[in-house]
Amino acid sequence: FIARRVADLTAYQNAAYAARYSALVDKVRHTEAALGTGATELTEAAARSFFKLMAYKDEYEVARLYSAPEFRRSLRQTFQSHKKLTVHLAPPLGSPKDARTGHLQKREFGPWMFTAFRLLAPFKGLRGTAFDPFGRTAERKMERALIDAYEATMETLLAGLTADNLPLATEIAALPQSMRGFGHIKMANVEKAKAREADLLAAFKAPSKAAVAAE
């Protein structure tokens, strides 16, 4: 699993980005192994959660996936013609907002969008830099911040990890897996997960509160 995710993150961004993932997962694995319990649940949770956070589905990743040879091959096998294919997207730049909720609304884009995907995909190196035209939205800023925050949280867990609090640490490490969806749905799920994390971290730092947090 971990080796596949390293390869995925290399394709997603680059080798240095993937190395950041490997460094954290390796540290978790070594710390968990040092407990001598034989457990691997914390490492597995961290590997899945950190990958989910690092491989957030932004404009560059959507473009890469839609322009990948494998995807184009599947289109040729499924459809006789691509001239009428459309995609429904809600890009943060230029999408209308629902008058009642304020949420971005999806729009239909024609076949020309697949050409746009092929043109955009090579520019994934701009992701997260000062030259990233998509990186200034609240959602993208949140996604980048979640990566940094997860590393900090794992450092806290590893510094105080024991055989007794290993299950609690594993639950905390797995929380990002509940941050599903896109746009306002994802942001709402992030808020729920962060609130739960605050309770569990308090219990981790003060074991007497663990029973309360587990309720």
C-alpha cells in the first residue's frame, strides 16, 4: 500500500512531495514498532490519512486524471465519438453561486474541456506556489493547512505514544479519512473532524479524560 501511494504522489506532484509522505509514515512505523506490541494499526491509519490529505483533488489533479492515457483509452473503448462528451464542474474561479446557500454551482463544459485539461496538467508544479492561480481560494488554503497540521498532530502522538494509548492515537490518526466530499461539503466534514480531534487530543494528553472522549 505505502509503495503504491509513494508512486501515486510522485505522479501527483513530484518525488520530493512523495518523500514528505514517506518520511512521516516511516517515523510512525518505527515508533509503533518500538512499543513491541506487534500492532500496525497506527501506521496503517497514518498511511491512509496522510495520503488522503496530500492527494487533495484540485484543478491540476482533475486535469491530470482526465488527460491520462488510461482515461483516454477507456473513453475510446466506451464511446464511438467524443464530440458530445461533457463534464460537470464547479471551478472556484468563475462558477456562479447559489443565491440561497452561497455554494458554488456546477456548470456543464463541452468536449473542449478535455483539451484544456491536457494543457493544464503539465503545470502541476505551480500547485501551492505564489504563481498558483487556483491556490488562493479558501478550500485550497485549508487543504494545504491540513497537511501541515497533520504532521504536527502526529508528532504530538508519537512523542507520547504508549501501548495503552495506542488505540486512541490510532483513532486520531484516522480522522482525516472522514473529510470526504468537495467544496462546502468537505469543509463541513473537516470542521466535524477537527472538533472530534480536539476532544480526542485532550484525552490523549490527559488520560483521565479518555473515557469521556470515548463516549
